[in-house]
Amino acid sequence: MSKITLFTILLCANFFCGNITITAQNNTTKTTTLMRPPYLKAGDTVAIVAPSGVLRNRTSEVEQAKNLLKSWGLHAVVGKNVFNQNNHFAGTDAERAEDLQKAMDDSKISAIWCARGGYGTVRILDKLNYSKFKKNPKWVIGYSDITALHNQVHNEGFESLHAMMCTSLQDDNSTISETISTFKDALFGKPLAYTLEGSKYNKTGTTSGQLVGGNLTILHTMLGSKTSIETSGKILFIEEIGEYEYHIDRMLQSLKRAGYFENCKGVLVGDITKVRRNTTAWGVPVQQLILDVLAEYNFPIAFNMPAGHEKDNRALILGRMVELVVEKEKSKVIFQN
């Protein structure tokens, strides 16, 4: 075949079929500004729902949550199915989705506070309709398994709040004072900024971008679905609990192969706790594991963000622009107001 003939064939194919492009998870650095639900004020109402695990013997924490909201001048309504049980879950998928959908649709609700995590949110994502939510957006609050809902809310174009849940409350709340105070500050629109303890593992640098992410297992679970988040031009936050180091490596490798880190602006590492001990030791700390997976990228990486499954679980506004300044001695996370 002559070069002229081959060129003609390719030209015709391009004309009739258009350009054929193979894309990865991240193929753009475009960042869309998300809608910000109205901050809360005295007299507003918060709905407490349970989209995940069962709340057996957890009524006292929900009562404490209601009292906490009342002390801030807020009203609380509890979903009718919150204390139901269907095997592992707080009611059937339909019941959990019903409570969440009702709260999403109600224009009198200003925030949706998830009572606990566990597992189960992913099972109801495809049952939810955001048409009324978009007309009256509200803050969605939680962490851990609620990462699945944060992802969906993000992809619908709204900020959400990675923060404590009802089951975070204890008999002595003085042990979680920062957790509670930053949650309140975020809800009522006060500026958020954190200075983090330094780490020899920090990869130094300064960057900015929308903060996205959450629980590593859930981020990994979302891969390949319409609920997977776009990380191009953004700063990724991760936290985890109760996993083997090789599980953590496997999930990070999967995200990496899917293009998760290709155009990422930075990584913020929260609490990775209760790491399980395997028969064959991994050989390096989890911090070094993370650095090894991400060694080829030039973005800053900050450790020691107090957010995740520990008592000190500072509020993070997902989808908000942040400045991340990483040094060996300390790091700063500054949220745009």
C-alpha cells in the first residue's frame, strides 16, 4: 500500500468517525467550582439518618447528638428507620434510602448528619434522586463509609462535610473537643485552617486545589463507576482503619493504575490506624509505603492530618479550595472562605 493511499484512508476515517481517544481516570486538569450549601444558623433543622451500619444499642449517642444540636440553637429530626435492623444494616436498603431521600427532598432541612458508618451506603447510591436536593442543597455530614455519599454529592456538583458522626459522641466529650468545635465551625461558616505536626516522611512543597477523597477502601470501591471522583487538579485526602499494609498498597496501586494520581496536585494523609499484622511483615512503615507508591510524582504529600477514625477527627470541607503548605517541621491546610 502506498503512503498516499494510507494517508487517504486515515483522513477519511478521521472525517467520518471523528478522533478516537483512549482516556484514563484523569484526562483533564479542569476544576469546576462546586455549589456551597448555605451555612447553618440558629433555628435551622438537621436530619439524622443511618445509611450504613446498624445502630443497635446506640440510642444514647443519637440522643447526645440531638442535645448537641440543641445547644447550638438547632433543631433535630431523626429518620423513622434509623433504629431498624436488617442483618448488618440499619434497615433494608429501601428503608435507609427512604430516610435519606426524604431528608434530601425536604426544603426545611439544612443539613443531613449520618449517625454512623460501617458498611452499606454504596448499596443505596443508585436509589437516590438529586432533583429536589439541587433546588435546596444542604450539607451532607459523615466520614468512613459515608465517603461513598460524599463522592456522589461531589459529582452532583456540591460541597460536603467530612466530619464526626453521632456515634463519635461519648460520655465525656472533653476528649473530642477539637472534633466537635471544628465540626461546629464548618457548619456555621467560620474559617478553617490547620497546622499539622511535622513528619520526616513529608514530601515538601506548596500547592492548591479542591480537596477531595475520604476513606481509601471506599475510594477504591468506587473505581470504574459513575461515583468515582475526578482527581485532576485536586488535592486527595485519604484515611483508613483496620487494614493490612499489603491491602493498603494494593488499593493505592489500583488507584495509580487507574490514573488517579496523574494530574493530582497533592496528597493529604489522615489517620491510618489499627494496621493489621500480617504473617509476613511488609517491612516498612505505612508512611514509607505511601511514598513508595507515589515516588514518581512531584506533588507535595503531607502526613499527620488529624482526620479519620481517631478521637481527634477534624472537619474537612470536601470540594472546597485549599492551600497545602508542606514542610518537614510542619504542614498547613488553609481552606478558602
